[in-house]
Amino acid sequence: MSNGTDEIKDLRQRLENTERAIGALHARDLAIVKAMAAELCEMHYKTFTLFLKGDEIARYTELWSKRLADTKRTIQGSEIIEDVIKTHDKFVKDITDYAKGESIRGITEHAKVESIKDVTEHVKRERVDNADQAMGIAHSYFKKKGKTVALPMKAVRQDDIWLVDIDVGTVRLEIAAVKVDAKTGEVLSYEIIQKK
């Protein structure tokens, strides 16, 4: 009987270690995205100040320095990457619309805005670029669904989809095949493929 108890303790310990490791990966990725989003917002803000003169600078600075500070606070308070990106995108859209409305001189055909959009798209394009990230997303997905056990086993990339196998069985082995979009980090679907 103690052998079964030891196995359960060992499984619980492994699960806790895995959860800690995945949590550390998520925290690191979230911190990186927060830093990048805050810097990109700052870059947008500063880019438009280069084309202003006189009273325009005072009006622009008064309005947008406060909005930038609020946006950075919102970014830092975000708990998931998607919220960080949404906050960043909203700031970029709002400040770009303002620049267009004010016809800020010197930004012909919005070349600067387009180059910044390219950087933003690049940041968002490959959100899940390794197996650990894909397994972490699948793990978080099942934890949010209330699964007490969610032990990632493997992840394989096929084109723009990560195929993740994760054990979600509480008493017996129960493998879920999860499809994670490599570009968005979104769980597209899952199905229980093996029960033992």
C-alpha cells in the first residue's frame, strides 16, 4: 500500500515542479511582452513629437503624455499577454488617428506609422515559438477549466499549429490532444484521445 502512496506523492511532486516551471516561463514571457509593448507605445509617442512645432507640442504633450502614462500602467497591471497586446494596439490606433486628424507635418503616407506596425506585427506573429510555450498554454487552458491535473507530455509543431499531448486524468491516464495556434497562442481545439 505504501508503494502506491509513494507513487502518488511522487506524481504530485512532479506535477508541482512542472507547474512551477511553467509558471516561471509564463512570467518571463509576460514580462518581456510588457517591456516591449511599453517601449513601442513610448516610441509612437516620441515619433510624433518630432514633427510638431510651438503650441502643437504643448497640446500634444499635455494630452498624450497622460495617456501614455495610463497605458503603461495598464500594461504593467495586465496578467495575460493578450491584454498587453490589446492595450498596446488601442494606444497605437488612438495616437495614429490623432496624428492623421491633426495632419501632423512630415509623416508622408504614414511611412513611420507603417514601419512601427511592421514591428508590432512581427512581435505578434510568432507568439509560440517553442514546445515549452505550447505546453504551457495547454497547461494553463486546462487549469482554467478546473482540471486538478494537467501534466504536459510533448508538443510537436505542424505548420502554424502546435499539437500538444497533455495528461488530464485525475486517477488514470487520460491524454488530451490539444491544438495551439503558433501565431496567436490560442487553443483551437482539443479531444481526449487515450484513456487507460
